[in-house]
Amino acid sequence: MKLGVFKDSLAPALAAADAVVLYQAPDLGWDLGSVAAALGSRAQICPTLDATLAAVQRRVEPGAHVLVMSNGGFGGIHERLLQGLRADASG
């Protein structure tokens, strides 16, 4: 992902999603702008992991499916997202 090997196939792979939140990590070797442009208004690019988590939490609704694609731990995104969603659900 960091090298952009899949950059041309990423937008088509996400085409069926209702919403797409992309994290433009500082060490990502390419710009996600073309992916977001191909997806239109359904896509949002975030400059930080915190902004990414907040954007997902704002968009997700009960019963939604959330897909996290990453090459590694990604700043603990999986657990942080679950904690945030649980907190939102409890009130």
C-alpha cells in the first residue's frame, strides 16, 4: 500500500461502499486524492489517525459494516475504533 502498488485498483475495490474514509499517512508514498476523486462525495481523506477515527465514528450507523484495511497495527486503529464505537453506543 505504501508504495502505491494497488493505487489503481483501490477505488474500484471500494466502489460498492456507502462511505469511504481514507487516512493519508505522512509516510504513504503517494497521494490518495485520485482514489477519493474516483469515489466522489462518498470519500473523505483524513490527515491524521485521530481525524480518521472521528470521521468513521461520525458516519457509522447501527447495523453498519466497517472494513479496516491496513498493513499492520496502524496506531492501534482497530481497538481505538471499537472503543469509540462502544462509547458512542452507550451514550
